[in-house]
Amino acid sequence: MLEERAYWLAWSQIGGIGPTLLQRLQQNFPSLAAAWTAKPVDLMRVEGFGKQTIETVLQQRAKLNPEEFIEKHLIKNPCFWTPADKDYPSLLLEIPNPPPVLYYRGLVDLKENCGITPTVAIVGTRSPSEYGRRWTRKFSAALATNGFTVVSGFAAGIDTEAHTSCLDAGGRTLAVFGTGVDVVYPKPNERLCDRLLQQGLAISEYPAGTQPNRTNFPRRNRIIAGLSRATIVIEAPHKSGALITAYQANDFCRDVYVLTARLDDERSFGCLELLSKGAHPILPNSDRLLSEDRLLEMLGAMPKLDRAEQLSLFPANPTVEKRTPPLEPELAVVLSAIDSGTISFDTIVEVSKLEGGTVSGILLQLELLGLVSQLPGMRYQRC
């Protein structure tokens, strides 16, 4: 196992070999140690390994001794996991491109790593409105006091509010850095970082000393989504990092929740886009009031799980026989599109021949009527 750990680290140093190609190497060879000594003809059989990539591999691995390199690397980077380590976060192993090396600093909670402690991401714009800040504080504090770990990206704006409010409530939070875990960015968050390391964990796929680089931050968003069983988007304009996180969460079959906001607020245009594609809106309760309790109700108050239990965001519902009430024509069309099994949002739009926004609204009505339920990955089934 220790040997394989060294080879995960060594392969991550080869130019052009990212998480996806590493996954393919792992699938095509008995171990990454075996892949390290593989002949060019054997590497050629791996999808994505062309002539130029193989030449790069041959040149760079000839200059690198994995066992010696890991000993030197540990001097500046004493704390990191690879997929060969038993404590590597299990939720990240479910995504198609987990970081080959995951550096950390702070307090480790192995229940989080095993997926037992429920983790929820809160993300949003760097320039939030007071409305966005207020609800971030409310949601983060509510999650913290109800046993959830809050995950975010340590950026200015919504991320900072999420981390701070969680800590103020005595909770635990994970911050995914776009720098090395020893580099605080943005600088105004230095005091927040000190607090976070006392109650939580800083995580990064970049080694110590890595400075801010604009290309690193979009890449780290997959880690935020991958570490979390659900992602909450507070405010997000078009082309924001929060939208990247939400779409990656959807790709990973994790649930996405969106704070409802004003239709004419540019900071919410990305949220409206997510809603049109089937994300869960955080709606007011029966008293027409939006509250933290409403969010907890939607999350299903995730129970603490034993390792042997299957992880599920929502508790199982008892089977209740229901008669379908009379429906308006468009509702009936959408319901009939969900014939049996599970079906994706895009397929429902295609089958019903209705606009995406119309279908999204109808699905919400059908959920409130107890006729359909939404599953991870924006898929639906009849109740």
C-alpha cells in the first residue's frame, strides 16, 4: 500500500497526466506501480495515451524515482492522502476524476472521510446581496447545529459567509483551496483560516506553496461537489464558479438546491438556469415563510449512518397507495411521460414536447401533489 501511494504521487508529477488518465491507468493495470514500468505498446492500449503523451511519460519517469520522491515530498507536505490510502474521502472515490493527491491541514474527522457524517456544500457569488448573505448565514448555522459539515471554497462572498457562520455556530467546515493549504487566499480571510484550522479542515489538490492561479479555482469546484452529498447554490450569475460546482454535483448524481430570488437580479440568473433544468428550489413552507427549517425538511434530516449502511440523502418513505387526482392537461402530459422506473429531466422535456421551464414548474406541482419524486442527478420517478 505504501508503495502504491508513492506511485500515485509520482504519476501526478508527469506532465499531461491528470486525474482522468490516472483513473484509466488504474483500470488497465494491476497497480500504478505496474503501469510505471509498462512498455510503450502496453500504454498505447489505454484510451488517451497517444504517441506524444507516451514520449512524455518515458522521458519524465526516467528522471523520477517514486520512493525517493515521496520521502522528499513529505518534508514540505507531511499531510496528504492518495486513493491508495484507507482514509481517502470515500465520496470523492465515487466521482470519475478524484484528485490523485489530496493535501490537508487542520483537524481530520474520519467519520466525514467514511461518508458517515453528512456533508453539504454552500456556494455562490463573490458579490452577494444582503439577502444572499442573510440566508447563507441562516442555512449554514442551521446545518452546523444539526450535525452537518458545511463545505465551501473559501472565496470571498458566499463562501466566506458559509464558513464563518458555521464556525460561529460551533460547527465543522471544510474549505477547498485553489492554492496550497499553506497559502491563504484571499488575504482578508487569514483570521478565518486560523479559526477554520481549529474546528475544521483545509483541503487542496495543490502542494504546499502553490500560489493563486485563475485556472486552479474552476478545477477545485469538482472537489467541493464530490465531497458533498448535496450542494446549495445561494446566488450565482451566469458563468460563475458556483454554477460549475452545481453542474458537476449533478454529473456526480448529487442533489442540487437553489435559493429562490428576484427574477430581475443578475446575481440570480444562474440560479434560474438551474431551476429550469430541474434543481430543487428552496421554497417557503405552508405559512409562506422561508426558513432554515424548510431547508432541513428538504434535506430529509439526514441520519447518522453506520459504515455498513447504504448512504442515502433521503430516508425511505413508506409505500402508500394513492389515487391520481384529476389533473390539468399539461400536468397529465408530464406525468404520463414518467411511465415506469426513473427518467431524466431532459427526456421528460423531449417526450412531453413542452418547454423546459414549463416542465420544471409542472414537476414541482406534481411533487407537491405527492405524485412524483426527484432523485439525484435530476431524475424523476412516480411515487
